[in-house]
Amino acid sequence: MTLRLRPYLFVAGTLVPLIAFSVLASRQLVQHEREAVEREATGRARAAMSAVDAHLRSSIVSLETLGASKSLEAGNIAAFHQEAQRAMRTQPAWVNIGLASADKMQLFNAVYALGKPEPLTIDDPSYLAVLRGARATFGNVTAGTVVQSPTVRVRVSVSYGDEVRYVLTAPQNLKLFAELMQAQHLPDDWGISLVDREARVIVRIPAVPAGVEESDSFREAIRHAPEGWFQGHSREGRPTHTAYVTSHLSGWVLGVAIPAGAVDAGEKRILTMLVAGVVLAFVLGMALASQVAERR
């Protein structure tokens, strides 16, 4: 081994552990960057779902208060119909109030004048769950016979003793949920989607018609876990990273999607800095080795 070669070998031997350490450090930085983005998206999803749950709880309380009417307890349906119409005027998020009996007769819809009871033709699991004793249930997004635009329904039971005698239903205006999503003030290139228990869209930004299925990757993720973070594609085909949470109250799922490019940008920045640092260290090291070799 010549004396002129030794400085280069020394520099190379010094750089190897430095490069190895830099690679390890960069991998940890990339992981931290990804975890930070995931935490932010999950936090946003939880905040939005909390706002949705707060509205649903408010609707439950309002329906239960209405259901405590003395007129209803006395079986005075005409008087209670008037009370329901007055209540609707105080609830801009409700598009109707329906009263049904436990034997599946629709007694009235508050958007109409009081008419004759009619048999119910629905076989909605949320309605059946209330009849079986659930305090409150939430329907999947669907159009009805009275309110023909897609809605989600909040239902509560009206019981006397151990007997469920009535079911009160309040279809919800989906614009209210859209406003709750917009109030999260997400970056323009992010997306947010609230879906029912069948993974059908209640509201979404970017907007799509209510009732359509969410993307295949979204549906696949929520089949495996009620909460998580996954890489997939939006309904529009864009690569995304999505954080999602499931409401313990309604069973609905809310996802916040971030463009893959936005997530990957931080990782690319770290890798670019690593490569630049290694190249700079190598160039400077070789220059120093060259000067040392020339003096020998």
C-alpha cells in the first residue's frame, strides 16, 4: 500500500460509520415525521367526530324531552302532533318528526297535517333496535317516503314502565353535518368523509352524492379495525394516507385523508438532506485526503 493511498483509505474508513449513523438517524426522522402527520390527522378526525356526536346527543335529548309530553302519555295524538310541529321550528337540523306506535303504525309526520295512521313498510334495523329496548339508535343514510332526499335518522323510544309504546324519529338535514366538516378548516388539498355503518357517504369533502359507497381502500380498512391509518386511494383515484375513527355512539366512521405527496414530501426532504450531507462530507474528505497525499 503506497503512502499516497493511505489518506484516502483513512477518510473512507472515517466516513463509513458516519454514513451508517446518518442513514439510521434519517430512518428515525422519517418515522417520526410520518407519526407526526398521522397524529395530526387522527386528532382532526377525532375532533370532527366529537362535533358530530355532540349534535347527535343534542338531538337525542331534544327528542326525549318531546317524548315526555303529557299529551302523548295520555294518548292525545292530535295535541302531541301540534307540539311536534312547534318543536320542529326550534330544530333547524331536523327535516321531520315522525311518531310511530310499537305495532308499526305511522301515527303522524310533523311536516304534514294530522291524518289517519298508516302501516309502516320499513324494516330498518335502527327502528327494530328501538322496539327491542335501545334508548336511541341512528339509521344509515337513505331516502324516505316523506322526506325523499337522503337523510340519517335519530330514533328514540317512548316507554311507560317496561313497555315501549312509541318511536320518535327525527330525520337530520345533511347540510348540518357538512357544516360541521367545513368547520374543521382542513387544508384545501385534504379530504374528510363521514360514512354510516355500511360505509356509505353521509357527507364528504370533496362532495359526492349522499349514499354512495366510499372508496374500496376505505371500506377495506374499516372492515379490519374501527380506528387506524392506511395508505390507499380516494374515490377520485388519488393516492392518499387516511386516518379514521369510529363513533362509539352511532357506529359511523369519519376519515381524514391527506394526499400522499404531502405525506411523502417530508420524507423526501429528509432523504435529500441526508444525500447532500453524505456527498458534501465525501467531497470534503477526499479533498483533504488529496492535500495530505500531495505533501507526502
